[in-house]
Amino acid sequence: MGRKNRGMTKGRVSRIGSYAIASSIADPTSISCTTFNILAPIYKRLNQEQDQSCRESDIRSYWLNRNHRILDWLLCEKSSIICLQEFWVGNEELVNMYERRLGDAGYITFKLARTNNRGDGLLTAVHKDYFRVLDHRELLFNDIGDRVAQLLHVELLSPVSQCRSNNVRQEMLIVNTHLLFPHDSSLCLVRLNQVYKILQHVESYQKENNLNPLPIILCGDWNGSKRGHVYKFLRSQGFVSSYDTAHQYTDGDAQKWVSHRNHRGNICGVDFIWLLNPNSYRKLLKTSWTEAVFGTFKSLLRRASLTEHDAFAFLKADSQGDYITYSGFCEALRQLSLLGHCHGLSIEETKDLWVQADIDGNGVLDYKEFQRIWNPTWLDQRNEICNEVWEHVDGMEQTIGFSVKNAVLFPTEVEKGLWPEDYSLSDHARLTVVFSPVGMPCPSLVT
């Protein structure tokens, strides 16, 4: 094997080449996670230029061969966590094939179909040599996209955990999901709501089970890039993109890598493995949600070529003074398709947004209060906090956290922002991240 791009480079982890990631995964003191949208055969078009109606699901040899190759790759890589999206749960033969081959390799599998018999869904597999499954929950969004999510509560087993003692928790939460595709701007709110529901569910689960904060890994196809509001929402909650952390990319580095070529022919980075450590700074969930909705609100106004002053004038159009009324606020939301339809804001959510915006509580928004909506303070980058190893503090409960050791996308061309024409496993790249467990003080959960 040549030396080029194979070893450690100064200031960052090794990132290119199967040897680097394989050696990291083989380390018994680390855990690895792979997320992969495997493109359900019911969605994979064949001979697109001639017949748009022909799908791979119509030809058994095609989908069977491709999925065997996918499994070959997954079993060769041997990640301790595997999260798949667009898993064809509606085909018994394919389901049995995955469960049998993964089971024979030592994995415990959990599958979840999308609602309304969409045909595909999720599959999450964890290796029994690394984890003991304590609980498994299913989250049904019951929205227009029929999307779902899986939550696994697991305990790390020896020799992975090097912090084995009576007062160190060895547990973590794993989430697998696939968000709605943003067919148009009116669906941005739906996608934000899906993430909000996931984080609410995780928060509720920890409270219901009297758990202090645990490390959380969110995996999946997020159908949105680093420029989107979903990305900003998760960052405001303290999550870091593991791939970007490994390669020292900032929030503004949106073109460094891609992971998907969508049905419109566009390539973008949409597949993430998010990490949240117990000691990470985060905003109140409701605060992040409010900022995310207002961020969408502002984005739509700017798309209409409105400046800050123009937007204020637009919102106060029905008032008798230099202020915005609640009715004017609602009308603006309605015109921007954020209100007034089945997947828009509810009456309660709209009122809550108004309360958050009306700082002095006098029933109207002046220009100063409107500026707070227009210029929200997003969370600064916190990678250094999330990757910090805290010293042991006597008397404080300890928990496991993770540092990002390595991260690789396959095919490797996507790491340079390119999509190889000869890649046929899926219309998504496969992302694998290796984590090193570290001990850290566990803060109490604020209720």
C-alpha cells in the first residue's frame, strides 16, 4: 500500500483509504457507526430515459444482487452500529435476507415501517459484542411524509468501555431516522417539526426513566444540507456533525463533501451522524424551536426580496401605528404558507411564537422587538466543548462520552464534492464514523 493519503496528517485524523477506517474499527476500545440510505427498490428507477414507470422492484435479480452487495460491504466493514434508511420492509424475502445475514454476523436488528404502508422504513442493527439493548422505542410522526424514527437505549460492554467502575454510567442513546424531502419551501416547517419531535421524544424518554443526560448519536438521511434550518436547529442543541468534526470543517464549509445525488440530479451533503455529549452546551429545546421557526420566517421574507425595513412595513400593514399586531403577524405567516394548512403552524404554536416575540407583553411588536426576530443569535460553534475530556470529580456521577476518532464517506470521491458515475450501490454515499469512549462528569437533567 502506498503512503499517499494513508497516514495521519498533522492536525487532523486520517480520512482517506479503507486501511485507515478499518484499523480504527478494529480497535476493541472504540465503537463505530455506519449510516446508509440504501435506496429502496420500489423507488429506484430503471431505464429512466425510456420508461419512468419501471422500477428495480419489478426485477428480482436486480434488487437481490444489489442488496447482497450492500450487505457484503456492511459485513466487511463490521461497524458496531448500522443504521439503514429506505429499507424495503414490504418485501419479506429482502427482510429475511438482512435479518439472517446480520444475525449470523452477531447483530441484533430492529426494523420499523413508515406509516400508511409506504413500503420502506428503517433498520437499525447493533452488534451484541459491543452493546446490550436496554430499551427500544418507535416514533411515528404521523405527518404528510409518513416518516418515523427509532430510539435505542444501549449499554456498552467490555472491553469497549475503559471507564468501568460502579459510579460511571456506560449507556447511550441511538436514533435512526429519515426526514421528509424538501419538495418546496412550505415543507421546511414539517422537517423542522420532525426534528423537534425526535428531540422532545429523547428528552421525555430520559425524564420518564429518571436518566441524567446520556451521549446521543443521531443517524440518518436528513434530506438537508449544512445551509438549512434543520442543521442550525441541531447545532443550537449542542449536536456536532461527526464527519465535519473529524475533518475540522466549520459550519460554513457546505461544499467540502457530498453524500447524495437526488432525483433532480443535484448533489449535496445530507447524510449525518450527529453527536451530543452529556457535557455539551445546549439551549432550551423550546428556545431552539422558536429560533428555527423565526429563521424560516426570515428566510422566506428575504426570498421575496424584502429587507429588514421592508419586512417590518409588510407585517405592520394592517396596524394604525408603527408596530405589528397579532392579526398582521398571523396574516404574514399565512401568506408565507407557514399557517393555514394541514402541515402549518397550529393555533397554539402561533400564539406561543407571538408570546416569545412580544418581549414586553404589551400585545404589539415594535421595531426593536421585530429586530430580535430578524437577527436571532444562533449558537456559536462548540466543537471544542463537545470533544473535551473532563477530569474526574469526586462525588459526581460519571458517564460515558465520545470523541470523534475517524470518519469516512464511500465512495471516496464524494469527500471531494464529486459524484462518481460508476457508483451503483445507491443514490447515497455510506458514512462511517469511529468514536472513542471517554469518561466525563454527568450534569443533572434540568426539569
